[in-house]
Amino acid sequence: MFKEGISVIKLDQGEIIQVGDKSDTAKLVEKFYSNNPFPNYDNFETIFSLKKKLEGNLFTVNLKKSIGLGKRVIEVGSGTSQLSITLASGTNNQVVAFDPTLASLRLGSEFYKKSRMPNCIFVNGDLFSNPFIEEYFDIVLCSGVLHHTENPKKGFQIITSWLKTEGYVIVGLYNLYGRMRTVLRQKLFRLLGGGKFGVFIVSLLDPILRQDISENKRKAWFQDQYKHPVESLHTLDEVLGWFEDNNIEFVSSIPTCDYDNINYEKIFFNQNKGNVLTRLLSQLGMLFSHLGAEGGLFLVIGRKK
């Protein structure tokens, strides 16, 4: 699984594998998430309670069905690894939860021990150390990660090199247009001095923070959305360019490229790529949908040629 010459160290009695070196940016992000684990496990006691929560999400349910069995899957930037654990549960897939933040992986690993399953592997490292061998994984999932790196385009090139021919990549990024509401709140927070009053005002404006959620989730969401030290914004056309450069065929996206309805049951089925105008309108439409309310993350799915 790991490239020859990459340092491999077993931590926590072999529960976590640490690989390669970390860049200064990765260390900065690790420090941030060590103090603000996202998401946390406070409301879950067993693997069944976690599955009930995540499998209530249409995308997660259909992603797991679409992956099937007997696959090698990696979640790049797994954080506390809730999705990785859910994807491993009840399957014979080999799932790698890969993240630069050791503290987050430890939370996931401790929770995972309760399930007594052998098929989720926790790996701590920086994706830019490029620790995995080429064409190893059937599925590469990387959502909410590359926009927190120093070079998202280079990061995409690296993670797709780990993907087998005919394998699928799912990449999620902050959208330049869909994140406008959050960006305006970020600017307001800084304008108000970044103190308690700013937190109070932004909390009144943020749709997630207005919900009845736990204090830990509230804090984690605020830190992730308004205080993250590294963040960039991207577009559908930009990601389609990355696909072309790395021999990836476009399959589908959320939102769709042609401003059509999202079909969560067919995320691995070919959609229309649309054109520059339809893609722009689709992204602008995020502003008025739950995607914009939830931070403006968009997903693009591709298949390696």
C-alpha cells in the first residue's frame, strides 16, 4: 500500500500508522483541528448510532451502495473518520482513513475499536508526502480537504495518481459562488473584531448555528467555517480542467453542471457536462439552496480513463 522509501511508524499499539513528513501548512492545519476536532463523537455510543445518523443522508447511503463490495477505498482528509467507519461497516472493503491530524484519527480509532471490525485502517500523514503507491485504490474520496492545502491542484494530481484505471474520484471543494454567504459573514466577523460580539452576530446569521445543536457541534462548526487558517475557493470549470490534466473523465456533480435535478441514486452514472453558462447558473443557484446554507461545498465525481 505504501511507497518504498516512505517512513512507516506504528502508533498506539499499531492502531494508527504514521507515514512520511508533513509540510508547514499540514502542521498548521493539524494544530487547528487538534484544538477543534470535526466532527466529534459526543452524541454517538456505538457504531449503530453512528450509522443511523450518517445513513440518514441520501448521498452517504447511495455512495455506500454504489461502492459495493471488495473495493479499496481511501478517504483523504478523514478528520475523525466517521464517514470512513460507516463505509467500512458491514462490508469486506478495505477502507483507509487518511488525515494529517493525529488527534482526530485517535478519536476515530477509539470509537472504531468498539465495532471490532478489521477493515478500517487509520493513517496519519500529509497527502503532499505522496505516501501511497500508484493505482492502488478503487475509490478516492476527498471532500472538504484540498481547499485547506497550499496547492489544491497539485493535491488533486497526487490523490488521483493513487487511483486505479476505471476507479472513481469524488472531490468536494468550497465553491467560489456558492460560498458567498459564508464569505460575507467571515468578513463581518473580522470587521466586528473577531470577539464575542462578532460570534454572537454571526451565530444569528448562520443557518447551521441557528439550529438546535450541541454546544460542541456549534463550536466545531464556527471554528471550521470562520477561523480556519487556510482556505481557498474553486469553480466547476476549474475542477473540470484538473480532470482533463489528470486523465479523469467527468461523471457527475452536485450541483449538476446543466442545472438539472440532483439524482443521489446515480452519482456514478454519467451526467451532462453542460456549458460555461449552465455551470455558472448552477453554481449561482447554490446561494439559494441548502448547499449555500451549509457552507457552499460542491462535489465533482470522475472516472480514471
